[in-house]
Amino acid sequence: MQAELRAALVDDIDQLIRLNDREIDRPTLHALKATGFPRGLALPPEDAAGEAAYANMAEALAAPESLDDLAADFAAIYLNNRFGASPYESVWIGDDHLACAAPMFELRDLYAEAGLRAADWRSRFDDHFVLQLHYLRQVLAAARIPPARLAAFIDEHIAYWFPDFAGRVSMLCGTAFYAALVELTLVWLIRFRKLLDEIHDLPIPDRAQIAQRINRKMAMEKAEVAPIRFMPGAQGPSW
């Protein structure tokens, strides 16, 4: 991938990170509208779903909503899980739907390889999707990992569960801005993954194939941490 394209994609991710990372404010809303966001993104929409997501964001910016309503939606989506749509991968992937499960530790290791770590994992766990966007940004900017590994990261992590998250949030949140933002983030991720296929011949596996990969990894991780079972009489005296 050419350096110029990588830089443009990094700029896209920076914008998505900013909007998903913290509450929106009035100056940022005005700046987005003034610059024609999201039409300035390097990856334009390529299908009806993309066009709808871009149009919905433009419409939301054309009729700004109250900052109080936006703050309430931000808290519901990103902080207190009021919509039952966790921003953490572990909740979507694990059979028990618990936070801080195996995906969090796997992602922590991936971040460490790229020289990243969560600033405070107690306030935002490693498998939060914003931190996954930070990882994408880092590896794109530095070109440190092969495209195949980058594609696998997207397939087996954020792109696997984020569509369910985005679908639920867009249906339940109260503001047009945040409904449009999760849709836009999703269509951008899908378009970026298709771009990796177009440039590097990395076909996107179907969902069943990805599920098999994830289940295999999780089964291996469980086996590695399986407790040693005590067999009476096998290891000396028992009682």
C-alpha cells in the first residue's frame, strides 16, 4: 500500500477515533458541517448502505441536536451499556458474554507487539472498539505488520462483532448523530477491509469461517489455562 494512501486512511481513522472516543461538542459539530463531513473521508461509499450512512451523517449535522441529548446518548452507548450493546469485544464473543475475557488478553498482546497499551485498562478495557481503531491506526501509520495479518485482525476482531453492536445502537439510541456515527464507522471498516482484498488479494472469509477461527482460538486458550485436576493417590497421600 502506497504511503500516500496509508496517510489518508490514517486521517480517516483519526476522525472516527475522535468522534467515538469522547463526547461531541458544539465546535466539533460546526467543524464537521463546515468541512462537509463525511464526504472528505478518503474511502467514499461504494454501495447503497454506504451512501445511506454518509447521507444520514450529513443530515444529522445539518440539524444539530442538543448537547444534553448527545451527552446522554454518548453515556448510554460508550459508558453504561444502557442499550445492551457493549463496546467491548469479550461480551459479544464469549459464550458467557462477560467482560474482560480471552479476547481482551489476546488484544493486549497484539497491542504490545505494536508498542501500544491501554492508558488505564480499569477504566477502558483493551477490547473496547476505540482501542482497536487505535491499533489499526498505529499499524497503518508504521506499516509494521503484513497486510494478511492486518486483514486477519479485522476479520477476527472488530469486523466480526461490530456489525451487531452498530445495528443495535442505531436502532435504540436517541440522537440521529450517534445513530449515523456507528453506521458510518461500520461501513468505513467494511470498505477498508475490501480495499485490503483489492490491493493485496486477501478475500474476506464468510462469517462461518471466521467463527470457526475464533472458536478454535478460544478452545486452545481454554486448554492452556485448564486447571490441573488432582487424582487421589496419584501424587502422594490424599485425604
